[in-house]
Amino acid sequence: MKNIFVIIALIINSLCLFAEPTVTPSIVDMGRQCPGTTKNATFTIKNTDTVSITVTLATALQPKYITITPATSTISVGAIVTFNINIVFPNTFGFYNASFTYKRVGDTANYNLWNPTITWDVNPHGDPSNLLVSSVKCNSAHLGWTAAPGATSYDVYRNGGKVKTVTTNSCDFTDLLPSTAYSCYVKANNLCGVSNASNTKQFTTPALPATPTNLAWTTTCYAATITWNAVSGASGYYVKSSSGTVTVPSNSYTKTDLSPSTSYTFEVRSYDANGTSLPATVTVLTKDQPNPPTNVNIIYGYGGGAGILLNWTASTSSGVTGYTVKQVYPVGRTCGTTTSNSFALNSYLEPNMNVFTVQAENLYGSSTSVSAGLYYYEPSNPTNVEIVTFGSTFVMRWTASTTTGILGYTIKQNYPVGRTLGNTTSTSFVLNSYLYPSMNVFTVYTIDKYGLLSTGVTVGCSYTPTSTISESMNMDALKTEFGLDYIYEFSAENNLLGSTETLNNSSITLYPIPANNELFVEGIGEFDAVVYDITGKELLHMENACGSIDISAVKSGTYFIHIKQGESTQIKKFIKQ
């Protein structure tokens, strides 16, 4: 019930019509202060009420932190009184607020004087703590500590002297000496000064790893290899040269981008988990580069007009072991090496501009390269190539190449065997000695004045020693397989094979076509069989076969099988799927 009366009284009091005193200024902000310091402030109160008022300036912070003069004052209507406030700021970090009350004359109630409000923020002297030292190495260590409240920076002391100031609660020493004892602590700085010191930590840096010893070196014209005695316990080595520092895992290092006849200095240091050793230094000298060959030129038609030769005058350097010839255009490749002063280019010429280089070699490197070039025109092919018969003579003939100065023509057999049949200066070639009772493929090439060949023209002919073409010969398929425009067909009426006998057994049948892994042969007893691919390469050879042969070892494609019984042979074509 008593509480209810108090609440009612407060409500009635708040509804009274009187003017609250005017306070100037309404807020007194002391800002951020250091603990234990003092500061004065003043403000005025004007009575704007209709009766006199008695102002009692009281706050919970009195008298510990605040002294007010006068503490009590009666102010007549319209009068102004000045009050002085002296504040001793506490040693506790935080935000403070002081407010006051007053009474009206003839009124027993206390009223809040909403102004002035006095505020301040205390910045105490906090001390850093829990200093720890970690990651101690030969030349470095890490320090960390618990931050001090309100600190703006920290002074770090080592062996009694301040060595650095940092703004965070950690720092690194990077200038320590190996095998040395250290003692360190830190102090905090804030707006009010310097704190007490943290706890002190002592530590001793480890010794440096051992410096590599017995450095040795070997060089070539363009490279140097350095070796040294391995350091026990080392994790690896740093090798420094004029181009930078590299890390190597073992006790040797080779640098390959050097110049001949030049001195280079290298520093080698070992390292482990604690640090890096002092350097060991060595100076090396690269070998002399051999002088290049001179008078490099290309000789045409050497050896009686049979080719093209790269020729040069020997290097004047002693110790030259030979020469390297390279083609740099239109393809990049090493053609070969030689100990003589010339090199045949026939195998490397392209129908284009050709550029070759030659370098002298010694035991330590190569000379600079010297180049020579030529434009090579590939000879034109013969045209109108065909195979014809004159009685029992089988002739391959053609229209001459349009290239001038040619040496003649080369004829090669591509199938069923691969071989060069011969050369001729005429525009025909007799084939009787080279035909097989099967598909035959031939190519004729033009030979230019340097002994180099044209791309060649290929033709084919099929020969069956019976009076009709073999049932197994599909001419359209053969044209596709060999890339031929036309296949010339000949039978036994031409008496091509002379005394060679061929099985004339039309009842021999191969199935299935295409075959899988087994090819069945009907119409013949026990036989020998040889399987060839279309280039004439022998793939399978079976003896005393009967009924079928196993072809699982060959890939999918078109093949020829030679079926032999006694001294007689028949050739048939089959497809493996």
C-alpha cells in the first residue's frame, strides 16, 4: 500500500505546473582521462520557477570522486548561481555519469535536476602479461603476450634495452646471434603513460649449422658443376650465384646457362630447422668454346652428280672432336654428326627453302653455328604410267618427267614384297622376273640430277595362272586398298610364270567372309598356309593345316593367304572383321 501512495505522489508531482531550472551547459563531457588525475568544470543554474528553489547537488560518486561548491544553494526567482565541480578520475576503466536533484521552497518533494550530466571515460594503466617465447632459431625468435587494456602500443626490451615498439601483442626478433642467451620483457603504452613490465623470459639461440667444406668444381663451355662435403644433419643447401639463389637437396649443383671462358662465383650454405650456415665460396672458370667452321657452302651434284653436300673448312681450334649438322628450316632436327668436313644432305631436303647449320664440337661444348641454305625443287613424276604386254613380255611404261637434267627412274615393288627392282634411263621397265601369282603393286620415281626422288606414281596388276581371274579377287576393293586408279589383269594365257605351278582347284573355298577368329578352308586336304597383309608383310605361317586356320592373332583388315600343297600354291584374299 505504501508503494502505491509513492507512485501516486510521483504522478501528481509530475503533473505540477512549474518551470524546471535552466542549466548551462546541459552536458559536461570530460572526455577520456587518465586515472588519478583531476579536472575542474563549471555550470550555472537559473531559477525560472515562480518560487525560490534550493538546489542540493548530490550524486552517488560524491565524495569519492566529485566535490561540488557550493553543495547547497537557495536561488531566488530569476537568479543565476554558478557551481564549481572538481573531479578526481578513478583508476578503473569505464564510462561514468553524474546527475543531481533540487527542492522548491515550501515543497518537501525532491525533483531530478535532469541537467547537467557530467561524463568521462577512464583509460587505466593496464599491464601486459603471460609473455612467451617460441620458434627460437639461430638468428630469430617469436614473442607473444596477453594484451593490456587500453594499450596503444608496446615497448619490447631485450637484455635490458628497448629494441622495438609494436602496436600488436606479438613481435619477431630477426637479428639475434647464434649460441647467445637473451632476456626480454614488454611494457604497454597508453594516453596516460607507460605500464609496469610484463614477466621476463630468458632463452638461448641454437648454434649455426656447419659451413660446407672442400668445394670442388668442373666446367664445360656452358655449364659448371660444384660439389662439397655433405654436412651432417643438414636439411639441404642454398647455392647463390649472380642470377639468384636456388635450393638443392644434396651436396652437388650444376648450372647450365653460362658463357664460355668466363669466371663465376658461387656461395654454398647448409641449412636445417634452426637456421642457415655461414657461406663457403668458390670461383670457377668455364672452358673455351671451339672456333666455328668457316667457308660453309653447299655443293651440288657431288660424287658424279648424285647428290647435295654441305661442305666447310675445319675449325682452327685444337681438340675438335667432330661437327654437328642441323636442319633449322623448314623442320627443326639434328641431321647427324661427322668427323669430316662435309655431310650429305640428300635424306633431309624438303621441297621448299632448306637451311642447315654446322657446329664444331670438342669435349666441353659446341661452337657457334654457321648456316647455309638452298631452295630445293622436287622433280616432277612421270605420267601415264601403265602395265602392258607384248606377247609374253610384261612391261611397265610411262611418259617422261618434265624436270630437266634428271638421272633416270627408279622402280620399286610394294606388294606382295617390298623391294627396289632397279633403275633405268628409259621410260619402260620389264616386270617378268618380279610378278607373283597374286596382286602386284609397283611404283616408279623420277631421279633428279642430285640423286633425289620424286613422290612416285603407283600402279597395280593382278595375275592368275588360270584362264580366268580368281574368284577371290575383288578388283574394286583392291583399288581402294592400294589407292590405284586402275588394275591391270592378266591370266595364264600370257604364260607369265613359266615353270611355276599353281593350284588350279576351283573347289577351294574360304568361309566365312568376313571371318572372325577362325578361317575355314574347304576343297583341299592337308596344306601349308602363309598369311600376308597388303604391304607384303608375313603375319602367320602354319604347316600341315587341315580344314581351318586360327587367325585370332591378326587385327581387322584385308589379307592374302598363300595355300600350298606340295609344290603348288594358290593365293586367295579374305577379310578379318
